[in-house]
Amino acid sequence: MRASITLLLLVSLTARAPQAQSAQAQAAETPEQVTDRFITAMRTGDWKGMASLMHQNALKEMRNLLA
């Protein structure tokens, strides 16, 4: 179960919401950098930071999975 959630979170990073960051920041970051930010947020318990890096549909799926 935990592996499934982690996989879902990492996959959702590839299609994150455009409003999560400015256009300039999106163009400057690589997928690897975004993944590093997501993992750092996960390790520190920054749930809002994690959510801001997720695509809206993936975030809805996560909420339904955990509900």
C-alpha cells in the first residue's frame, strides 16, 4: 500500500498543475529538481508543499484513495 502511494505521488509530479509555480520557475526547473523538492517536502512533513507540486487530478485521486 505504501509503495502504491509513493508511486502515485511520484507519477503525479510529471503532470503537476501549472498554477503551482510561476512560468519562469517552471521553465527553469528540471523534472529531477521538482522530484527533489517533492521528496524534501515529504521528508519534512510539508504536506502543502507536496500538494502544490501535484497535478490537480492526481491530488483528487490521492484524496479519494486515503478517504
